[in-house]
Amino acid sequence: MLKTLKRTLITSKSYLPQLTTLSNGLRVLTHNIPSITGTTGVWVNSGSRYESAHTNGVAHYLEHLLCRRAEIDSGGEIASRLEYLGSQLNAYTSKEISAYYLFHHYSSQKEMLKLLSDLITKPQITRSAISSERMNILSEKQQVESLLDEQINMLMHHACFGESTLGRTILGSEGTISSMRTKHLADYHKKNFIAPRMIVAAAGPFEHERVVDLSQELFANLKTKQTENEKKLEIRQLKFPFKGVFQQKQFYIPIPEMPVAHYSLLFPSVGWKDYYQCLIERIIQTNFGNIQTNITSFTNRVMQNQLALDYTPLMYPYMETGIWTFSVVSNPNSVKGFITEFLKELEELSNKPNEKNIMNAKNSLKLSLILERNDTFQFCDESIKYVFMANKPPQLQDLFQQIDQISLKEISNYAQNWLNGLKSFCYIGPKTDIQSVYKIIYKNK
């Protein structure tokens, strides 16, 4: 009993995130969380941003093929085994990350890592698999792009990043999906699934040394670097979408039959390479709150004046750039009122931030960081970006110190830059006097 109590002390070094880099460049990140289940996965610093225009969608296509092998090509054996163990294979592809991970019982971690290793290091990229998945991907594209939130997301990124790799969709176009071939997928896998761009992450009741040993054994044959031609190709792919590329554009799509308006006001973000600046953006984000879970003084004014049915401040951080956005649902007659109130709050932040409100926002941010540590998947998914950026595990004490160091002056400067800098705007909904909306947004231009 005494031993159990001792192991649950959160000050114990074993409960701090740990990071080890193997000889081939693969990194292993763990966080020991007392539980009987956990998350184990492989995160690859590669997504749709690393594609060429004619192969847009290849990263997502590869995700389908890898997961297909677990579900179908094994004759259902892998899927049956996962079901028997109460495990679940998941994957996603974003603009900069491809992730493959499992929720599982702590006792099956070796088997889970072996499965991930087989899927990722020995992909079965065959003509028949590509052909059979094509209709599934085209169907998924049709379903996803019929969702209003996804339409707004695509508009946002196209407004801010144009035809760059960050402005394209993750799924690709119907043309690129239909023309996807074995060489496209094999070349993408060979170029990007290399040890230095991969992290094995595990959160749950796992010993760091054991995860390191298993990773050393199972991922020993990973490629360790790109060829010179692959490096040149990547430089060409990545040269467009970074600093100074955020564009000021407006998209107005009137749909008379829609009952409410959906719109987003977009500002440039620094990206997660400058994590300190990201924390400033998150404090401002938290300061604005949201109607669902974080009521602030701004939220109260919005609700009292019926300016919005819902709003959410969001961040889309990428490596060296990003989007900080306010996404709103409101009656079309309230659009001008909400934007006026929002810009008024931003102006107050730029002139004299309310010390009490900022302190509350800092404390709320700290709480959210603590809560992330209790969710095994969320810890892995949020922490890998920090590791890719700083090559060290994110320690709460370090993050809290950085949050505490952020001054009111830094908050003020950030708000001032957003007020006077580039802004994009996207609107889908009933007809409204959009020109008067633009006059409010761009009054200083």
C-alpha cells in the first residue's frame, strides 16, 4: 500500500515526460500516467504541406492504404485481434502531421508497437490496393466537403495562403485522387517516413526504458536521411507558404436559404516554431472565451446584446506561420454588431489590457495544459509539436514559467499588430450588407 502511494506522487521523476533520441534519429516520448489503458502511436512530421501540386492528397491516400492493411489485407486477422484485445487503431492526416495511434490495455503495448512498425515500415502499396481505395477516398471527399465547417475551413486557408501548399486541401482534388499511382505513394513514403521526422509517443502506465527498447528493436531499419534530390524537392515545395505570405482576402458566399450566417475573421499567427509567441496567442484566445465552456466579460456582452449564437476563437498553428481566427455563428443582422464589439475588445487589449482578465486567462490556460496531461491521446498529440520544435519534452513547470513571464505590454503589442495588420474575412450565409462589414474591419486601411 505504501509503495502504491509513493508511485502516485506527481513530483516523482517517473511521472514527468521523458524523451530519448535513438541512434537513427527516431525520438521516443513517454508520459507515465497511472491507468490501465493508454495511447501508443507514431507521429510523422509530414502531411499535405509536403506534397506537390500534382500529387495533392497523397499523404491522406497513404493513410488509407496503411489502415486498409490492418482492416482488410490481413484477411481480417489484425482487426479481429485488435477487437479481441479491446484496442482501436486510429489515424489522421493534417497539413504537417501524419499520425497512427492505438488506444489499448497496458499489457498489450509490445504487440501494438509491433503492429505500428509493420504498418509504417512495410507498407503494401500495390495497384490493386490503390484502385480499391480510390472510390472510398472520393466518397469521403464528397462527404467531408459537404460539411459547412469544412467548407469554411477550406475558405479560410485559401484566403490566407492562396495556392501554396498550406492553401490546398488535405484530401486533394478529384483529379489528383483519380490520377494517384504507385510511384506517387511510394516516393512520398520514402521521402518523408524517415527516422528524424518521426516520434514514437506513448502516454499511460508505461516505463520509458521499455518503450525505448521496443522502439530500438522494431524501428531499427528506418531510413535515416533524405537523398539530395529529395531535399531539393522539399525545398521547392516549402519555399512558398511561410513568413510574409499571409494574404488579405475576402470571400463572400451569399446563400439566401441559409437561416444563419457563418463567418470568420482571420489574423496571421507566428506558428509553433515560436512557442512563446504561441502562448501569447493562446492567452488572448482564452481572454475572449467562448459561449460553450469559458464565459468571460466579452462573452457576457455578446450574450446580453444577442450578437452571436455561438463563437469560438481558434488557432491553426503551422511550423513558421498560422492562422488565429474568430469563427462565429449569428443572425445576419448581427454581423456588424459582433465584429464591432470584437474589434472594440481587441482595441482595449492593444491600449490597456485588463490585468485581472489577463491573469484569469493565464490561469485558465494553465488549467487546460494540466487537463491535457490526463488525456493520453491529447498529451501525445499536443506534445509532439513541442518536441519537433524544441527537441525536448514539454514540462509543465517550464510552460507555466513562460506564461507567467508574458507581460501586459506583450499582450498589448500583439493586439495592436492584429488591429493594424493584415486581416482576411470569410462569410457563408444569408445576404447581408457585406461592404459595410468590410468598412468596419478595414477602417484603418
